[in-house]
Amino acid sequence: MKLSRLALLSVFALASAPSWAESVVTVYSIDGLHDGDNSWYQVQFDAFTKATGITVRYVEGGGGVVVERLAKERTNPQADVLVTAPPFIQRAAAEKLLANFNTDAASAIPDANNLYSPLVKNYLSFIYNSKLLKTAPASWQDLLDGKFKNKLQYSTPGQAADGTAVMLQAFHSFGSKDAGFAYLGKLQANNVGPSASTGKLTALVNKGEIYVANGDLQMNLAQMERNPNVKIFWPANDKGERSALAIPYVIGLVQGAPQSENGKKLINFLLSKEAQTRVSELSWGMPVRSDVTPSDEHYKAATDALEGVQSWQPNWDDVAVSLSADISRWHKVTESE
């Protein structure tokens, strides 16, 4: 889930076409599920249009960026559906950018509520160049080694969901915010610098321009087919424990959506058994429905990758409340203000 400038992937002039405006639904989404040909998004959007006659207008950006855009458009909403990741979905809810809507699948989806629902399971991950490094860095301490100076990079917390996840993972792995910030301050000596995109770091690792970067499991598995030198790892803490922050894609209906009913239809469609069954096959993600367990090789690869890695998540509402202060402190300790 990278941060990119907002990219309009399906464009048409809404204002000039009132005759068909009601057959449109606009989605503001974090990236990752529309990567490559025949992606899960593309297949589902095409199937949705075929079934309903409603065309999907898709706008892509970073996890924080799409929420910021919604906030700016509060008095004149342009989107119907939001897909982002924690803690940005909680921020959108707190800022009253989301409408009340209980999905048809709510009873089958843990953590679904009346404002938003998990859409696809996903986890923070790290990647390394397996051609240049014989083994993956075993621990967080290994990443402080001088051989990684200017050869390590992670996306910017507060802008990219995956970059924010790195900061939160440091808090967890080191046992406190103070210890996590202390570590990130030290790590900055090796960090190339801020990155507005998580996704673009994969190509840099594959080429050997950098050795290590952050990412997320779904995106990295999907990218490895095109980046053969990239492998996934999770660094261990001082107790030898490896853990991965759960950062699911989350979907919600926009408050004041111009095509609210179409938005509801699309959300229910993406959370249906039929759509959820194919998310691993098409985009390497994991379904959120408790009554769906895919049997394809991509799903097996994702579950195998997590073997021996403990998944966890914080209280996301608490994270959203303290996020601005934590980002400010991150800038201070990394001297990136």
C-alpha cells in the first residue's frame, strides 16, 4: 500500500453527463488491489458493471491522502466509497466522513461495524534483495549495521499506511513508544530518506539500489513475480520473536455520497462470498469473511509466509487519537522536519 499522488485510473466527465450520472459509483482507494493486469479490483469492477449497469470511477492514492481529499471535499463530496487502511479509516470515522451502513456480510466479518468493514486481510512485511544478501536480516538490531547505510528505506509515516505501520511495529517490537522512537532515531543513520511511495521501493530492492525496504504482504507477494530478487522477511525482537502488524484494507460508505445507493451496492458486491473467494487468486490478498477459505496456491503462499510470525493489532481508535503527535515526534527523532 504505497503513497502515490492521486491517480485517476478510470476517467470520464461526470459534470457534463447528467443523463448517465446515476449509473456511476466513485471509489477513492489506497493502492494494492488494482496492481497488474486482471487484478481483483478490475475483475470485480467489471463483474459489478455487468451485473448492475453501474460504472466504477476509480481514484487511487495513499492511505492518508485519500482521507485528506475526502475532508477537503466535505461540503461537496465527490466519492461514494472509501477504501483505506488503519489508522486512516478510524480518522475518517472520527472526522464524520463516513456514513452509517451495515453491510449484508457484517455477521460473517469480524471487526465490521456500522461505519466501516474490513475488506481484505493484510500484514506489514519487509523485503530484501536475496541476490546481494545471502540471508535476510535476522533482527531489528541487524538493520543498524553499517552495511545498510543508504541501502535501507521505508515509506513515510503519516502519509503511507505501510510507513505508519513501521512506526507502530517498532513500538510493539521494542515494548514502548519511547523505545521504538529511540530505535527509529538510530535507524535513520542508514535510511536513504523519506519515500512518498511504498510500492516503488520494491523495484529499488530488486535492482539492488537498496537492500531492504518495508512493504505489506499482499502487495509484496503480488510484486515478487515481476521482481525475482525480492524476498519477504520479518525482523525479530531481542527475544527472537517475529511479529507482523495486521493492516487490512477497510471499506466504508462516504457521508453525503452523491450516489449513496450505488456505493452500498458496490460495497456489498466486494464483500460477497463470490468476490471474497477470488481475492487471493487474483491479488494475493486474504478474504475477511469467516465463511470463506480459498484453496488456491496464492492463498497457501500467503499463509505459509506467515508461519512462525505472530500477528497483532493495536487499539486503532487510540492510534488515531495520538497519530498526529506520534508523527510529529517521528519527524523530530529522525531529524526529518
